[in-house]
Amino acid sequence: MTGSVTERIRDIQSRIDALPRVRLAHLPTPLDACPNLSAVLGCDLSIKRDDCTGLAFGGNKARQHEFMLADALADGADCIIQGSASQSNHSRQLAAAGAKLGLEVFLLPKMDEFSSPVQGNYLIDQLLGATIIPISPDESTKDRKEQLAEKLRSAGRRPYVVGMGATRSLTLGVIAYVQALLEIITAQPDAIPDWIFSATQGSTLAGLQLGCELLGLPTKLVGICPMTASHEAYLSPQEIAELAQGAASLLGVGTGITADQISTTTEYVGERYGVPSAGSLDAIRMLGSLEGILLDPVYSGKGFAGLLDYCKRGIVGPGERIVFVHTGGLPALFSQSEYLVG
């Protein structure tokens, strides 16, 4: 794209505004400076507070649902299907969005070790009126979602599937994070970040990457993946690049993004998905005690642990500007107190 950064922002925003959208999130979210931790790390750190999107404790999915659920409504959907871990942030925010829009939400949570007692995200799912169909931990979420969709279609319903395996909804989620990138740059137009870190396995990173490309920014992006390739929801760099390419097509722009440009690492997963790592626990305590900002133990805690390690190892240089995209997930803190208190 040609023109100044300001002109490019205006053009991209007009393309985003032309897409169907329902308003669910409190946007733009704050970009908070972290002077205390910046002094410790020797960098210039800010946090994009997508834990403040509203909608049942907020999180990154709230802004993504604005595009996904607009698409669902345009398609005539009368219900939405999602499945994941029992403490899924996506499921919790979807249940809230469905309640707001009058769409029945079917959730297929896995009955893992965090499903009992009922608390955290799983409790909120039930308070928000979602129809909950528990599945066993060893079942394929993708398969069970499609089976439910077929059953509902045969009963005359119009289901719309989101989350893992639902490429259309994942691509629309990318658009939401192109928007987030525009917000970051608009908030600090004279302080383009050298680095952006996020805890992500797909659409969030793809959107940030596409946004940086469209604005012509030199910013380096790092996606800290909370799961390994053995997990059903894992997306490879190739799949993330394909999501970015699909979103570019929806926006009517070209992209040169390929898999080798996607920087994502599983180095900070720890024992496994859903269980805090030692690094994430340290990160939660450090940011909380120095800046009064909480991270969650599954996503943002591990993402921030990666950021801290990049600084410790000197990969991030002294004085460089860093933005950490806080994707939310705070209700999960209450389901994992045994790890957090000790």
C-alpha cells in the first residue's frame, strides 16, 4: 500500500468498516505504559489491554466475535457452536455475546481436571445461559462440533461453528487484530514498537502480522504459543499465514505473508497446554507486583514469560519499544489457585 502511515491507517480502517460487524467490545482498549517494569528490564514496555474489552470479563475474543457473529447473522444462523477446554476463554466470551445478540450458544467443554468444582470460566458459561454438552477429554472437539452441527441442521436449525476447524470464523478473527494493530499505532504514532509479543495460536498473530505489513512497519512480532503441535487446536506457521492471506482477500488488499515470516514458538508451553509453567507463574507475580496488572496462567502468563526471557537473553535490545498484547483470560486464575498460591 502507498501513502503515509496515517493515510494507510485511514484506508485500512475504511476497508474494515465496510465489513459486517456487531458491536460487542469496549474499543479501543487502553495501551498502558509500564514504567516500573520498563526500568527493571531496560526497555520501553506498554501493554495493549485487550483484557479490558468488556463482555463478561473481557479478552481478545470479544473483538473477534464482532466480525464472526455478524457473519453468522448475515448467514441466517440461529445458534452458535464452540468447544474447547472447560476453562475456555473463547467459550465464556461467546456465551456472553450470544446472550447479548439473542443467539443460542452450544458449548462442548472437555471434562478435564479443571471442570470440577465448577468455577472460573466454566461457571460463567453456565451463568450466561449457554447450552452445555460436556465431552470427554480424549474426544475430538472438531468432530463433536461437526456432529452437533449436523444434528441441529437435521432438526431445522441454522448453526454457525466457530473456533478450531472453522476456517471462516478464524479468518474473520484476523480482521479484528488488524484493527487492534491500528489502535496500537494510532495511540502512539511517534513511537512505533520495535517488538510486539502476544500469547496466540492463530488469528491474533495473523492479524497483527497483516496489520504491520499493510502499514509497512519494521516491527518484529513474536507469537508465544500456549500449546505444542500435538494439540488439536495448534496452528502451524503455514496455517497462520493462510489465515492472514484469507483476511487480506476479505479486505481487498494484497499480501506477501508466507510461513517463513510467521514467528511463533512453543518454547514456553511448559508441561502442557492449560497448566501453568514456572515461567508463567513468575511472570504473573512480577507484572502484578510492579504494575498492578494481572495475567492469566494459560495464555498471557506464558506469553509474558516469553517476553521476559527475550529481554533476559538480550534478544530484545536495551531501550527498545515493546508492546505486549494482553489477550485476557483472567477468570482462569480462580480455577488454578493450587498452582498460583505456594
